Amino acid sequence: MNEEKVSYGIYSPGVLGILIIGIIACLILILVFNDVVVRNVLTVAVLSLAFIIGLIFYGSSTPLRVKRSELLVEFAKPKENSVMLDVGTGRGLVAITLAKAVKNCKVIGIDTWSPVALSGLSGNTMENAQRNAELENVAHKVKFQQADARKLPFEDNTFDLVTAHELLDTLIVGRDEALAEIYRVTKKGGKFVFSTAVSKFILVKKLSKLGFKRFEFMRLGLREGPTTFVLCRK
């Protein structure tokens, strides 16, 4: 009998779906157009999109994702008796890692788990997140619930630590609203920790305007991926 193992799914399934649709569209256009230049441009586009998809699958490997999650939690330095929130939790990797790192704590992981974002097809569901917590023996410390980062269902100043790993770079619509909500629910003196693979200064500027301060940065190596962790305090 095979022992059930934790599985943390694919990084950014919504983006992956868009890329796959892009490749299909380019292949159709290659068949439609006879112009050599247009076909060459479309071929380059297909190869580029395929390369990006390859990077996503590489970055989605469980050992690599677990390592990045552990590094983020180590950087965040969660404390005993903390109440913590993981925004865009997916299958619960960061929420579970937080719960494993602190003996006495309460962690809430939220996500929309939207079918539009291919969450169901990729296995990124609340049920799978809960099952992973059970397999990691932290289900008594972690709660998962469906919620939108742009309208968090929590009172002001609720959380000692808020995390958003592999979320903000792909949250294009309503990102400013989500950042404002994260600020609202973070306790005075609490921390917000997130990861970004793009220019961190854009997000830092927005967060500074909200009132976050005392920024710290941690750049990961090439093996873990081109990611920077950012920590700030309210």
C-alpha cells in the first residue's frame, strides 16, 4: 500500500494556463499565415512561451518550493503565540511551514481557489491544502478559508504576521486594494513578508505610502530562483 505524500501543486496555475493558450493561439496563426516573417516571429513566440512554461515547472518542483518556503519563514522569524495569515495560500505550503516553525500559534491560509485560474485542474484546492496540513500533522494549528485578498474578512489589527508568497507578481487586478487590506489587518508592530521576482521597489513604494516601514530584503540564489523576499513592519 502506497503511503500518501504531501503535494504542493504548480506555481501560478492561472499564468500557466494563459501561456498554454498563447502557444495554441500562435500555432494556429502559424498555420493561417503564409508570410515567412510572421511565421518566424510566431515561432520565436512559441519557443519563448515554452521556455517560460519550463521554468514554471522547474520552480514548481516540491523540494524547491519547500526550500523557498522554509527560507521565507526563516526570514520572517515568526514568534510564539502569533496569529498569522498566509494570503494566496494555494495548497497551504507557507501556512503549513509557519505552523511547523512555531510550537504555539494560529495560522489562517486564504485563497480564492478560483476555477477561472485553473485551481481545480492543478489541484490547488482548499481540500488539498487541508489534507496537506493533516499529513504534516499541523491541522490543529492551521485553518483554511476561501477569501479574496482584495477584501479580507478580518478585523483591523488582527495578525502578528502576514505572508504573501508567489502572489503579488501575478495579482495584476486589484493589487493596490490587496496591499491596503493587508496593511489594515496587520497589527501595529506586526510584519508583512512577501516574495517578488520583479522590481521590488515598485511594491516598496506602494507599501511605504500605506504606512509600512523598516524594510529588509533577502535575495535568493540562482538555485532557488530569481526571487527577493521583502519584510516590512507596520
